[in-house]
Amino acid sequence: MTTKADGISEATLIFISYPRVEREHAVQIRDAIARKGYRIFFDTSDLDAGDSFPDIIDKALKASAVVVGCWSPLAFTRPWVMKEQLLALDLDILTPAAIKPVTGRDIRVDFQGIDYADLTSFDGADSHPGFVKLMRAIERKIASSRDDARLRPGSEWRDTPNAESTLETPLMVTLPTGAFTMGAPPTEAKSDHAERPQHRVTLAYAFALSKYPITFRQWDSARSDGADLPHANDQGWGRGDRPVINVSWNDAQAYIGWLNHRSGLTGRFGYRLPSEAEWEYACRAGTQTPFFFGASLSPTQAVFDASVSYGDARAGAAVAHTQPVADQPSNGFGLAGMHGNVSEWCEDCWNGSYVGAPDNGDAWLSGEKMQRVSRGGAWNFMGHVLRSAARDRSPPSTRINYRGFRVARTF
């Protein structure tokens, strides 16, 4: 696919650099990569009158996640081809592929020592060993460039299986590293002993949390993709962008398994439930007040049973159901609805106090294994249960109309 200049920044993922007289070989590579669902910048044959060739190439290169550099004895003699590939080398996005046999004497000194895929006998088949090697290198480059950008605190992003995917995957927000005081002091109204002793927790690693609780739209999208998930009852309140409810801790783990499979993630860098410490750190967003917006809670700040006030706020009315996730206020980290609407499962086992709790952000996996922690309060909870420090728990098989979940991911 040829990408127009005014769409380069959004559309281009892979740039193919080749000498025009060897176009036939490059076309085979282009078509094979395109079958994987990636968009390609291949040539500039559709430039309009007045378009600048050097400017278009420069924009396309800088917008690409990977440059596939076609290598041949001829390619190393072509100034434009070498200019493209040297820039790609500087940007650390070059992935070479030999389309004609090359020797050490052919390869330009700047590229000496760089491994490359051998496509000299490529017949267009996805199973060709050289093409398999090329795709692995491309996928590593894309993952690396994606995660480098995602490491910036405040970055919002989502994983999709490929460029053409229509699956509804969660929007993630990267959080800054830092430390905070977990729990509530005895002076905090309606706090209890389960929130003490207060203790310092340091999160020295980069991680992300979904901006919103997982929605019915995302849950149903996973089911339509074949995920082995139960139908989640919406109580007649509506699906779409409302938070999914009536899902157990075990159901949440099944959704996460599907999400990791579709995203190609495994091990400790895959999706997971947040630890309780991560959840509170994310909710507080640098604050130590009962709520991220202060010491009081009003009906305009969260979805909850406001018939009993907390702090200096006036009492309001009870609510009858959840609300769409995007309608909820965001905190200083850009996370929406951390107080109220739905209570959210965490990874941790329940412990009745913080004596012996991890201080590094890890989930606490010893304790009452048949009770799992949830946080944040819900639409039918009174205000004090929505506090940043407030804790709750249920058996991992519990499905109830006020509990959902978010997902986390470590880099």
C-alpha cells in the first residue's frame, strides 16, 4: 500500500527501502508483510504536482516503526537507498533483508556486523525461513519503538493485534515511578484497622493501568473473538461503555488471558490485575487526602450513594445503577472513575491489616487465598467506602452487580 504524504504520521508502520530496478523483489516482500496486516510505505508513485520527494521520504522515514532495507550489491551503490537506510540506522529502526547475494566486500562499512534476513530465494511464502526471520525482527522493532514511547508518564495507548484490528482493547495510561504512604491514619473519618499501619511503598518500575474499568463493549468484543468468557449480566442498565459487572476475579483472569494471547504477551510483561498497592498509588495520584480531589465527596465527583455525606459535602441522592466510564472525573494521572461506579478487583489475597505487607508494589499473595481484594467503592456504596485507602474483599468466584476491574501492565 502506498501512503499519501498527508497521512504518513498516522498510517505508516513499515517503510521499504530498495533500488527501483530491483522493484520486483521488493514487491514480494511488501505483499507478504501486508498480508500480516501492516501498512506499508513503498514508493512515491502517486505524488501530486508540487510535492517534494525529499520531504515526503523524510516524513515517511520518521513516521515509520521499521525500515526494511533491501540489500544487494546494487543497493549499496544507490545514494538515495543508502541515505534512507543510514537515517533508519540512526533512528534504530533498520531491519535489513538481502534480496541478492551479498558479501562482506559489498556491504557498506556503516552496516558491517548487522545481522540480516536472507531473502535471496524468497518465493513469497510466509513459511520461508528468511521471511520468518524478517518478521521476527520487524515485530521486535515495533514492540521496542512502541514501548519506548509508552514509557513516558501520561502516555495513553492501546495494544491491537495488527493495524487492521477492530477488537475493543483497553486504553492504557502510563504512570510515573514514585513512592507514597499507603493506608489511612486513625484521624481519617470512617477509616479502620484494615487500613493500617500506614507504610511507605516504592514503585521503582514503569507500569500502566487502564484509563477506565473494562467495559461491556470490551468484554463483549473479547467474547465475539472466541474468548472463553461468561455472558456478563448488565442488569438491564445497558452495555456499551458502562463498566462490565457481574464478573468474578476468576472471570477477570480469563479476560486477561485472552488479552495477552491476542496481544502476543507472556510472562511478567503481560497484562494482569493491579496489585492493591499499585491501585492505591494510581488512585491517589500524589495526594494523601481521603479522595484524590480532597477531603470531601460530592455527588458531582463520583457515582455513589450520596444520601449520607462525607466531609463537608452536602448529602445528595442514592443512585440506581452504574454510569458510562467516560463520564467520570479523572485524577492527576489521567485515570477516570477511580472513586465509585464499580468496585475493582485487585490481584492480592486478603489480609486483615498491613503488618508484613510488601513495600515494593508487589501483590500480597499470602493470606486468605479464598478472599481477594477489591478497591474503589461502587454506585451503591456510601462515600466513606470510596476513599483512596478503603479496602474490601470477596471470594474469587463472586459475581455481583457492583464489581468490575481494570488491567495493569508492567514494562
